[in-house]
Amino acid sequence: MDIKLDPSRDDLPLMANTSHILVKHYVLDLDVDFESQIIEGTIVLFFESGNRFKKQSGSTKETCQSESDKACRFRTPEPCHSPVTDTRTFSSKTRYNDFTICGKGEKDTSGKDGNHDNQQQASGISSSKYCCDTGNHGSEDFLLVLDCCDLSVLKVEEVDVAAVPGIEKFTRSRKLTVVSEELRNQIVCELVTLPADRWREQLDYYARCSQAPGCGELLFDTDTWSLQIRKTGAQTAIDFPHAIRIRYSTKPQGRSVTWTSDQSGRPCVYTMGSPINNRALFPCQEPPVAMSTWQATVRAAASFVVLMSGENSAKPTQLREGYSSWHYYVTMPMPASTFTIAVGSWTEMKPETCSPNDLAAERSSSPSETDFRYVGICGHMEYPCRFQNPAATTQKIIPHRVFAPMCLKGACQETLLPLVPPCLSAAHHVLGTHPFARLDILIVPSNFPSLGMASPHIIFLSQSVLTGMSHLCGTRLCHEIAHAWFGLAIGAQDWTEEWLSEGFATHLEDVFWAEAQQLAPHEAQEQQELKACLRWCRLQDEVRNSPEEMQVLRPNKEKTGHVSDSGSSVIKHGLNPEKVFMQVHYLKGYFLLRFLARRLGDDTYFAFLRKFVHTFHGQLILSQDFLQMLLENIPEEKRLELSVESIFRDWLESSGIPQPMGISVGEMFPPSPSFTGTAWLGASSPSTLPRSCASWSLKGSPSADPRWSMGPGKSREAYCVGLVKAAAEPSHRWGAGGGGGPRAERVRRALHLTGACRLRRSAGGAQGSLFTRSRLLPGESAGRLRREAVGRFLFHAEERPSRPVVLFKCSVVFELQVEKWIRMNRRPRKRKRRETEEVFEKLLPDQLVLLLEHLLEQKTLNPRTLQSLERTYRLPQQDAEVRHRWCELVVKHKYTKAYKDVERFLQQDQAMGIYLYGELMVSEDTRQQQVARNCFELTKEQMDRSSAQVVAEMLF
């Protein structure tokens, strides 16, 4: 492995030597100081040692074992198999005088960057003069390497766990007479391997040990990315102290936390999913394989609320006047990167009236210790698992709280609070047992760089989801809830495989949201097809506008999951600032799962998914773990040419849009009711249509109407479009006698006559009466898929006449709206007296997004059209997705009256406004560029660092 990393590159190093020693538990004891913008205190790390892999040197296999190691019963989590490469992370020798001891009462000798003896570190990790083999199978001391950045480390010491009263129960003797390093390590090994039903006792002794006195300071030093610790004479990980305490403080500009103000102007701090994860919050082992538990005590001024990843709904404990303490804990081992904290003047938002579901959820408190251990056997390391608790498996709605600044109380009560119970219940209906016992939801400040972020027991949501209708809030909430299963309970062993988290969450959000709305199956399908259309457009844009190497979902290919002998590794593009804003891993992952679900059928696929969750929860996986189990559950007749290798090749290890040979395009990507161009349902060329279409007609059709006749100069394509549009007209337009039957039947005949696509009725009776197409015709382009939308969305028009706009009922109706706006835009300023006003139907948010995207493709839209568009749909009051498209229209057509909407969006919806800055600058319009610069000046101090970097590059 190449360890000569340049900090200016965009790869993220994971330095911890997890192959030699693993952190099993963290105890944090912290103070939050808003005046100095630092978090300071101590962290105690409890280790489990042992060589997890046998290392080969020539023909000899070396292992490090001892009597105490055997007594500790070292356990390796079953899912965490990390293949080993032949390279070493450290190559040069270590010298004792390269380390510094800085005691509690001594002056911090670090430089302004907090690093000790760091003059030679500027070029990155490889410049460290003490880089060595951390396994230390020779005569040198063992070197513990922790991931650490932007921290001032003040002191590192061994903890004398043997001094804790009652600790002798973890030893073989009733009374401790002679205390040795081996005895202390034995105590820790016994403590970290206590059975799951003793978790309360385990947490209690972790807390007691963390407060035990020190028994010797340890040598330590830091470099750009790591903290490195050694004890003189401890030559192996087994000899190294298994409990150490680190005294440290964060820095105001540390990249793991954001100090800012909330929407009420009050100070707050939170972790924001930084690319460097939590290493600037506390020294830790970042690699996912280092799955650990934690407990934390955090003190802050009494006016602040502390929220954190924790199983308990913590309440403040009053300390000295004006200060409070909060305590949280987690008993499910997870990577340290999932730890989250937020401190601010948050207010708990409660509904005005409690529903029966809420009361039931509150009564379903954390299960007792004896509830575990008797319902089946899980494949993960031992912990008090909810999947083994009968009461938890039937709990549809887990206890939850919602927090936000007081100024957002009304929006939260109106939009967010009513959605939480149905979304949680829907997730349980689809996937089963909730992996976590409770949930906090926090509306974070406006500078939060995305619409949401999920961590154990806590979800961050952007304020942008609270505006407009409930659609955006509901879908985003469902997305983050889905991460409880995929991303947290089941994590990626290699962080480059982000699709295992984001692809699943994107696919499941549609399913959860449809269930939360209690839609009928055909309604859910229509809603999901529309969403797929939007994502297909976005995926095309991403592929056109992003580097090819960043479009690959499995960039390490056959080396995915590989680490060095020490356990260190590198995350490709992990520090690239643009990666934060890319959605390729969301979208390509989503379409892969959509394709696989269609291949199996939804019922079979989701039954498999529940089985997969039960098998792999609490574990780390690679892509092949999911794909192999999936293919084993696909009947032979459906599997066809599918294999792990073919999916790797076509979907995960190639850039661009996947196009597997022999697979129906219709199976991979959905039909679209609205795409580019002015031809409404058109194929790429009229020549793809049958030449005999000029003679086609419909019984009872208004053939006298020139819009529906072939006519001179009209293309076959336009004629076919006319036929289908005519079929969609209300029956009175077809004359007496119904004009050939119910509207749905007329459309079906029209589609058949025009040869627009080969249609077949899906199996499943009324619920399966949507039209699908099995394959593209020879020489047919993907644009032809647009026609399929007519059959899909129009067939049920007669069955649901009372809900004409509830869902995307009819792409014909939608396209008529688009054409009306285009016609309006082309009208002269002075209209004829007899000309009637256009009547526009109400559209749902996703439909509005499609409409605005279609109008964005028009070369010009006059101010009168834009003003009418704004008033008709009340665009400034819509959700953030719609307003973003509206702002793009305003910028493109220089609609100065709505520049205030652009300014408001850039300031209040920072999670979505980044590339709007680019559009303002590209226009080369002086006024628009001034709008961009003014907004950036107002927000840059509070803006997320990655976002500010990207915007600054656009503006200057």
C-alpha cells in the first residue's frame, strides 16, 4: 500500500493499526465551551489485543500469543474479515527521543497546529521520522496508532484499573496483592468480553475504571493524520496497556465539528458528517472494522440541550450553578465514525395532542436485561440485540423526540411531527425490527450541508424540508430512517462502497413513503415511477458533469476491503470537496436495486431483504455479501445471465450509465413522462414509426379537428401523438355514444394503432393493470420509452375519476399542461378578445419539478409567462426541490422581479444552493454575479467548510 500521502490530495487515510489492537469501548468526559469554541476533557479507551491475522515471513508464520491473551478469550467479529496485503504501513525505525511527554500541569509544547515535534510532518505521513512496523515483532516497542486530526493532545497515561473497588471479581484472586501490567490487561479483557445480559454492570465498571488514577504517562506524538503512542518495554500489542486515558481539546476550526448559530441566532455546535469523520472530535480508530461501544458525559451551560448517539433519552443533571451534565451510552458495537453530538438551545417539539400510537410507543421502554438471549442466534458479536427481544420485534413505532429552535415550532408541529409515527411504522412493516430502541430528530442550522444525516438514535434534518407540502419532509425522513438498517445496523466494510448505504436508503425511501401514505399498490407504483423519472434525469446530469473515476461505485475493484498488515487503508476521493455534492452512488445504487427488485418481483425481493437484514444486522458487509445471498434466492429461470461478476462489471466497476447486454432497458430504467425536446411522446426519429400511420384512425375520433388529422407537413410522430391525446380527451369531445368506449380503453386502442410500443398486461388483476414493455424494438432508442408512460399512468383514469391529481394520473394531462405554458409563452403581448384563458391543473411537487425542468429546456421564457407561472403554482411557497428549479428558471431568463427568491434560497437552503452560485456566475450578467457575491459574503462565515470552498472557487 502506498503510504506516501500528500495532504493536498483528495484521498483520505485511515491510519489506525486495527490489525494488532482494537478499541472495544470509549468513555468520554467532556466540557463544551462556547466562548472559546472548544470541547475539552478526557477519553478513556479500552482495548482488546491479539493478532487477528497470521502474518507470513518466508515460510514461517508468526503469531503473538500469551497466557493472558488466551485467558481473555479474544473474539473476532464474524463479518469483519479484512483481507491482508503484503505491504507494510511503516518502514523506518523508531527512536525513543522522538516522543514527548506533556503532563496535565505542564505547558502544551505543541505548535499552533497542536502537533508535537512536527516540523518534519508537513509533507504528510511518510515524512514521520518514527514510522515503523506497528506490529513490532522485533526488539522495538509496540506503537499504537490512532486516527487524529485538528486536536491538541495534552497528556496520555495508563489507567490503573486494578485500583477500582470490587474489580477483583474480574480476576482469579479474591484480593489483589501484586498488581502487574498483565493483571491490569486481564481485568480489561474480562470486562470487554462480558456477556450481553450483563451490559448494565459492564457500563458501570467502564465508568468506574475511567475515573481510576493513572499509573504512568505514555510517550506520544502526532502527525498530520494520527496520534501515535508507545510504552517503553511493551514490545507487542498484548503487552501494551489495555486502558489508556487521553487528555485533549478540539480546535475552533476542527473539521469534525461546526460552531455556528441556529435559526434564532443562538450559538450551537454539532458534528456534520465531515469527510474526516470524528478524528477531529476525539482520537479514535476510524476504520469500520473497529466496531466499538461508547458512553459519554458532556457538561455545558444549563441553557443548552445536549443530544447524542445514545440508547437512553438523557435528561440533564444539575451541577454547579448554571451548568448541567448529560450522559448517553450505546451497547451496540458500531464504527466510531457513526458517533454524533449536537449542543444548542434546542426546544423539544411536542404535538398538541398525543395519539394512541405515541402513547403505546412511550410505554414500550427499553427491554430488561432478561429479555435478551432466547430468541434465535444472531451472526454478530455479542451485544443486547433487539432482534433477540420479542417485545422489540413487534414494536412498530419506537419512542421518539423532535428538537428544533423555538422559532421553528409551528413548522415542526404542522409538517414534521405528524409524519414521524407513520414513517416509523412503515419502515417496520417493510423491514421488520427497528435496530435501535429510540430516535431523536433535530432540525439543524441552515448551514448544514445536506438535507439530512442519520446516526445511531439521532437524525439531523435540514430546515429546507419544513417548507411547502409534506412530500419532501416525508421522503427525506424515510430516507434517513432507512439508514438505521442500511448504513448503521449493516455497514460497509469498505467506505468506498457507499452505495451499500445510500443506494439502499434511496430505494427504500419510496417504499416507506408509499406505505406511510397508505397508498394502494397501483398508486404506490405510479408515485415511484414518477420519482424514478426524476432520478433518471439527475443521473444523466451527474454522468455528464462529473469525472469518470468518481462515477464508479466500487473503485478499488478486487482490492475492495483490503488493508495493510497494520490495518491502515486509504479511502479514494475521500477528501474531494465535490464528492459531498455528488449523487452518483445514490442514483446508480438505486437503479441497480430497482432492477434487481423487478427481476425478482417486489414480494420476493422484500421478503429476501428482511431475511438479509436478519442475517447481517450488527455486521459489516461488502457488495459480494449482498449479491451472493440475493442470487442464491433467485429462481434459476429468473437469474438468466446474472452473476456477481456481471453485476460488478456492468454496474459497480464501470463509469457512466450501466447498459448490461441482453437485459431489457425497460427493466433497468423507468419510462419517462417528460423529457427533453418538444415532441411530447416522440422517438428520436419519426422514421422509427410505421409508415402506414397516415391511414390510421379511431372510431368516433374528432377527425375533423386539424389537431388530430395527419394533414400536410405533419410528421407521423406528431400524428401519433395526436391520436393518443385525442384518446385522452373527455368523452364529450368524441361525440355521442361515448366515442369508442371508456377513456382507458380508447387510449389502449390508440397506443396499439400508433405502434408506439408493444404492450402487455401485467399479471395480478386490477393491481397489475399497468402497461409494461418487455424489450426495446431493434434500432429503437431509449427515448421511445416515453410512450410507455401513457399506458402506465392513464389506464386507471376511469377507475379513479374522483382523484384526478392525487397522483401522476396521466402523463397526457401533464404534457398538456406543459404545452399550455409553451403556447402561452409564444402568444403576442396583446391577445385577441375571444381567446380564452388557459386553465392549469394543480400539480404535486414532483410533477412541478418535472414541469420546471421541461421549461428549463425552452430557449426563452418571457417575463409575463414567468410571472403567471409563479402565481399559478405559488412557487416561492413550494418545497425546496421545486424552489430550486424555480430559481434556476429565474437565473436563466434573468427574471429580475424574482431575484429576491434566489437570494432567500441561497441563504436559507444552503444544503441545495451550492451550484446555483455557479449558474449565477456563468451567466456573465453583472447583476446576477453581484447577487452571488452578496449572498456569499452574508453566509460564508457560517457556511460548511466544504461548501464554502466549492463556492469560493466558483466566485473568485
